[in-house]
Amino acid sequence: MADPQATAAAVKDAIGGFGGGFMVSRETKALGERTGLDLWPLYFRGRCGVLGEVDADVVCSAAAFFPAEQVRKHWEAGRALPVDEAVALYAGACQDWGRRRLGAFAGAARLAELLERVAVSAGVLGAPLFAGWRAVPLPEDAPARATQLMHVLRELRGGLHAVAVLAEGLTPLQAVLLDAHVTPRGRISGRDMALFHEWPEPYPELGPEFAERRARAEELTDRLMAPAFAVLDEAESAELAELLGGLA
């Protein structure tokens, strides 16, 4: 019998890395040049545009691990690009990156099939960006489809992780500082991630009790993700982990 929580834990790094890889890709850089938007305004309009043409506080509620003042600054800076167009362009960059990176991957079609089953089965509570991105049409070709689905499931985990962090009594900044982070360019320290996300210094010193809370939040995130992976049986769970491992 499959253990969906173990599956969620086993695949999170690969989904996180490949699901967000396009955000710092040559495809997204070219998109920024075409639209005239810098990295962060394009990121917030493209990623969070699925929420609609909303006040920046709504974006901040979903993009939990960024300082609110920076979210507002970048969201407002991108308003010249309508959200529907921003999402379509951002999805296109995701798809093009996937075609480049997974174009020769023989397991792309099966990977997309398994990921789609997980995405369709998942609940949307606590994960508004997941709900929005799941509604974005998927491309037909397998490399692009699999990549967009990894982005969709990355948003699911991101939303649920924010819930878990708050449940453990941590602030978003504390959560960012307390762990190394998997990024499309490898692992970076919590401090480097905080700087990248434009959290103002100085940063607090966090003792062992905070590290324990952060570990509990990670385990809780795996538990919250488990119902989505329960749609897969033991063989399919192992196959998904193997396919994602093959991407590395």
C-alpha cells in the first residue's frame, strides 16, 4: 500500500526545482525584454496574475514568503501588463522552457499523466495560486505539459507550506531564514534567499527551538500534501519518483 505522505516528501525537491526553473530561465529573461518588465514585476504579474486584477494585499496573502512592501512595489510596477496577458505569457515561458529541458526526456508523457492525476485530485483550500494555475489550459505536447504541471503542484505545496509555517508559530521571514532552499540553480542558504526575496536586514538570530518548529512545519506540509498523492497506488508512486529522479 502506498504511503502518500512519503511520496510527497520524496518528490518535493524535483517538483520544486523543475516547477520553478523557468522563472530564472532565458525564456523568462527574453519575456522581460519584450514586455519591458524587470524580474520581480514580471514574476508577480505572471505568477500571481491568476488571482485577477486585485489589490497588492491579495497578492501578498498568497505570495507569503515576500515582504509586503516589496510585493506592493513590484505588483504596482507591472500593472501596465494586464493580468490575463501576463499569465498567458508566463505560462508560455514555462512551456518553452519545458520543451527545451525535457524535449529529449522519454518519460515526459507518462510523467505528465501521473502529475495531472495528482493535480486534478488535490483540494484547493489554502492554496489560491494552485487553484488559479490549475485552471490555466495545459499544452498538448508532453514536455511542456509535464513542466506546467510541475509548476502547478509547486504552487500547491507553496500554499500549504505557508499554512504549516503559520500553524507552527513562525513568521514568513523566520521560515525563510531557517533552512537551505532548493532553487532552479541549486541549494542556497536561508540568508541568501531572504536577501533575494528583498527582506530588509538585519536578520534575527534564531535558536534551536525555531529550527524545531521549521522541521515540524516541513513535516506538516508533507502531511497536507498527502491527500493529493493518495490517488496513486504504490507502483505509480514509485514510478513518479523514478521519473522525477531521471530529470536530474
